[in-house]
Amino acid sequence: MKLSKMKRVISGTVSALMIASSIPVAAAAADQQTRGNVGGYDYEMWNQNGQGQASMNPGAGSFTCSWSNIENFLARMGKNFDSQGKNYKEIGNIVLTYDVEYTPRGNSYMCVYGWTKSPLVEYYIVEGWGDWRPPGNDGENKGTVTLNGNTYDIRKSMRYNQPSLEGTSTFPQYWSVRQTSGSANNQTNYMKGTIDVSKHFDAWSQAGLDMSGKLYEVSLNIEGYRSNGSANVKSVTVSTDGSGAGAAAPANNNAQQQNNDWNNQW
């Protein structure tokens, strides 16, 4: 990925800012960016305009990152499937596991993230956030799904004439967002879990969302907007043989009641 522009829209009185897209396009000259592959895992850090302080230290299936006084920031690691040119069902039973210490201080979230091609779709499976629950009031509700011990709201939103994998395009975003965040704002959250990614894709398809495209990537993604924070991703794995499937992600005792209040906005 070469640039990730997290567009913001006015979405309500509680939070007027929205992280709306993490898009790989050509990086602006002033942006701070690192990309690479270590131990078979692709990684990227991006800091818009090089503002504030941002860092990422990648390892083989692990990384640490921090950000302060930034505009837009992300750090992510996962697997790129673009060269295979296959639908997710052809790739296998995709499972992502994570073990993370996540400390958001403001507008931030931790998610599984990626794209499909033909049709072009950007997707998010959101596990935790700071002071704002994505995607706010944007888009339409498509039901719920319960997987790995957590219930997620399924949502579809649209991006019109925005940067994408294929240049400026109009494309949908698909979301699974936990009804109760696995993290709380302004504290370190110890998050360890399993995401049956293929089962989320199945649920989206059953909800009428088009998942016929070729899978581009599956990554664990940490994002921030005009905020501070840090994460210690002690491990992230992406498997295609169902390894870890069915394991329940433990509830995080640090999550706050305000997350349920935000859910009522939907």
C-alpha cells in the first residue's frame, strides 16, 4: 500500500470525525511511509504529511507502533493475496489471530482490513476503538452476526469518487463492528482473539453484500486520526487452513459501557 487517506465526514453531534478509508494509492511527497515484508508478512506504516511523531517497528508476525499529534496514521501487517487472483472461498478458510496491547487516546481503532477486486470493495472487521465507534451513522445496517464469542453489526457504506486500489473510484465499504468494543479509551487494553475472516465474508454475502471479487489482502490494522496512542502487537497470524477457527475471543474487562451507548446511534 502506498498511501492511506482516512477521509472524514460530519456524522453527528457526538463525533463529527470519521476514519473512512485506508486506501493504497501513490504517497504524497511529504508523507512519512515505510513498507516491506518480514517473515512472510507484509507491513506498512503511513503518517500523513509527516505530522507529529509516528513509528513502527516490524518483526516476523509482530510489530510495535506509536503515534502522537498526527493527522492520519496507520500501521498494519498481514498477507497479500493479489498474485493468486482468487475469491476468498478458493483461497481457503481464512483465520486471523492476534495478541495485542492496544492503547488508544482519542479517535483510533483496531481492525482486520483489506480489499477485494472485481468488484472493488474495501472491508473492515473492527475489534476495538478509542473515543468513536466506526463507521458512525454512515451507510445502512445489514443485520448482525455472532462469531468467536462476539456479536457484530454488519454495515454497508459508500465512497464516491475517492482514491482506491484502482485509482479514483466509487466503491462500497463493508463493516463488521463489535457491539461492545474490546478496548477502552485512554488505557492499555490486553486483547487476544481469533477472527474467522471467511465466516465474516460468508455473513456479508448472506446479508446481500457482493463478495464475489478476488481477495487482495487480509491485515491487522491500527489507525488513528488527530489522536495519540500506541500498540504492541505481540503476534498476528493469517492462515488459510482454518487454524484457530472456532476459538472464542475472550471478552475484555477494560471495555466501557459507553460503547453500548454508541451502538444505539445505529
